[in-house]
Amino acid sequence: MTQSPIGITGFGAYIPRLRLSRKAMAAALDWLDPNLAANAKGERAVANWDEDSLTMAVEAARDLLSARSLAPDRLVFASTTLPFQDRSNAGLITDALGLAETTRPADATGSLRAGTSALLSAFEQTGTTLLTAGDRRLARPGSVQDFSYGHGAAAVTVGAGPGVIAEFLSGHSVFRDLVDHYRAEGEEADYVLEERWARDEGYLKIVPAAVKGALSQAGISADQVDHFILPGTMAKIQAALAGKLGLRSDSVVDPLAASVGDTGAAHALLMLADILGRTQPGRVILLVGYGQGADAILLRTTPALADFIPATGVAGWLARRQAEDRYLKHLSFSGMVDIHFGMRAEHDKRTAHTVAYRKRDMVNGLTGGRCTACGCAQFPRTRACVNPACAAIDTQEPLRLADEPAAVKTFTEDWLGFTPCPPLAYGNVQFANGANVMMEFTDIQAGQLSVGLPVRLVFRLKDDDEKRGFRRYFWKATPAVAAKA
């Protein structure tokens, strides 16, 4: 009996809406070093104040899951910027996605190749794995990394059977503790060594060892590779390695440096999602993850690729951009400058963890209720139906609202209430199924909201209790992404 091939069965991505102009960054720093103008090309994707690696990973997974119904056996979250050191970050993502509590969560971290290493592990498992990766790395203002880093996330599912869209051919890993950058416990930003060291001793020596091993295992020659994926924003490093390895020059995949920046542990998977969204069946993909060694993974796309379309995809997120040229705003969002927000920002953000636990499906998964007697949909779910003509007791069944179409019913732009990005926008959101929820709006500009405006729900940071080191998440409404043609 022929064994079903294992491989990638789905993919998704997420790129934040805000795109910070590198030219504006260089202009703000020209007093420090005029040579920074050499980095003033393109833009970098930057997270809003209420986005982090976890919320972006949720969106990438939703981009994938919206294309098909899936009940994965496990969920892995890869990141070097985990919000929690001692709490299951992957478990919180599982809740946000509305997955069963039997889904086994796991966090993968400690290296920029956490995403590709987790992918290799997934190929060795039975059942279905949902792998999502996200990073929101910080860099010191004025550093080259501040220009080159970007924020974003990607997701893939791994399984076997006829739904495989990219068959796994081989994988090879090499570990070498070459330190070209690091971030110690308690540090916000990376310490980075000289670029020449990373290039000559790192990329140019370590990556070939991993790639040659993968090619040998698969019995594939270098010139048979159609797409060469290597994350990194170092100038011409992809082309240099392609030449060194004997890969075709036209196989080099755009590293998205000019439009997104390097998204850390997510970047290899983000580039993979990009190429899967625009390639054809029968193409050989060489995917490389780099960091204290390298992972090399060979895949071949199948005819099933034509049947899978993510909700938005990399191209869609790239198009859904909002230009930003205020460098100080980005520094405030990332906590690199301490902005004085006045007394209205001085309130206790203590979380009632007992209540949060009992209401976790409503808080984390935005699960309301539907009355089985009259069909009324409501949030929050309570014992009594809110329909005055019904008012039945204990008749509600769970109803997930996060993926339901909705529109603005009422809104307020509050310039007095505290938010890290004024104005504080909130109001009633009307769902197509009849539910009505009061919530905040995000990713908007002043004057953008209007009654009837279609919105989608996004999982975001509600507030950050700095006194106790706890982040609280909830759902917010944002203008809907236009459907892909």
C-alpha cells in the first residue's frame, strides 16, 4: 500500500496595516548620522500599539483557516518575542481561534529559525499540525536593525493525504553556535555584531552545508530548484548564496525587504506563503531558515495547490497598507520612548483572573450565545435571553462571533479617554446574525468611521498591566479587508 505523502496542506499570512517610511526615519535621525540615509528606501511593516507577536499569529492562522474547516491535533507557535515566559502562548492562540481544548499547544522559540525547525518537526508527526509564527522585534533607534526589521506573521498546516499542496521531499539541519546577534534575558533589543562576520562565517558557510544535505537526500540537483527562499535583509546575500550553491538566478524569491522588512522567526514562512500564493504545481521550493545554524527544506507543489486560496494572503495584506511617516509614533508604540499621556492614563489595570477564567470562551474566543427557543443571538451569553418577547432561561447554545460579518451601528471618537493612539474609538457593532456588541475600533484614522461601514473582528491587546507584568487581550473591530478578486 502506497503511503500518503506528507506536506503542507494550507498557508496564511498577516502583515500589519501600518507601513513606516524609511525616508521619514532617516530624516528624523539625520542629526545623528547622515549616513543613515543609505537605508532610506522603501518602508517597513510596523505593529499598531495593540498588536504583538501573538495577535499577529492569530490573524495569520485565521487567514489560513478561513479557507477550510480544520481541527488540528496540535498548534505550534514560533516566535522570539513571546508575550509570556511562563504561560502557554500557543494555548491562548488556540482559544482565540475557537479550536477544541484537546488541541495540543506548544511554543517554539530561542532562534530565528524556530519557524523552520518547528516545520521540520511537524513533518515527522502523524495527524495535523497548525504552525503559526509571528515576531515583533524591537531595535534601538538609529540602528541599522531599526530600518531593516519588520513585523508580521505566517501560518501553515501540515498533514498527509490528497489535500497536500506542497509535498515534503527532504530536510537537513546544521547547528553551529555562531553568534551574529543575541538578546539576553531582560533586554528589549538585540545586540548585533559586524555584518561581515555574519555574512562570511555565517550565511556563506553554514547555509551551503544545510542545503547540500537536503539536495543530496532528495536526489535533486541545484539547478532543479525553482524557488529559493532565504530570509534576511543583508544586501545581495540571497543572490550570493544562489551563485555559490549553483542555483538558478531566477529562483531567488523576493525577501520582502523593501515592503515589509525582516519579520524574524516568521519570515521564512511568510516568504513561503508569498510564493505559494503565486506559483504553479510541480515547482520545487528550497526553504532555508537561518540562526545558530540552518534548516534546509525541499518541497514540491502539487495540483492541489490550485484549490487552496487564503482569505487575504501576502499580496492582499501588502495592498492593505496605511502609510505612516511619524517616526515618534512608532517609537511610542514600541515603548522606546515614554510619552506622557496625562492623568487619564493613570488607572489600575488589574485583571480579575477568576472571572477571566470562567468567561474565557467569551473573552478569548468572542463566543456569545444563541437562544434555542427564539433564535436570538447575543453577547455576552447569559442565562436569560435578551429578546423581551422571549426571555427564556437556560436556552442558549454557544455562538462564535469572531468570524461573522458585521458593520458599524454607532461610534464615538473620544479625544479625552486614554488610548496610546488617540482618538479612543468605540461603539456598537451589529452582526449579520443579529448580535450587537459594544467594542473598541482599531487600525482607523480620525474621521474614517461611518454608520454601516463593514468591519471584521481582530484579536488585539486590550491593555498591558505593567505593574504586574500581565497582558490582557480581547476582540476589536477594524474596517473590513476587501475581498480578493
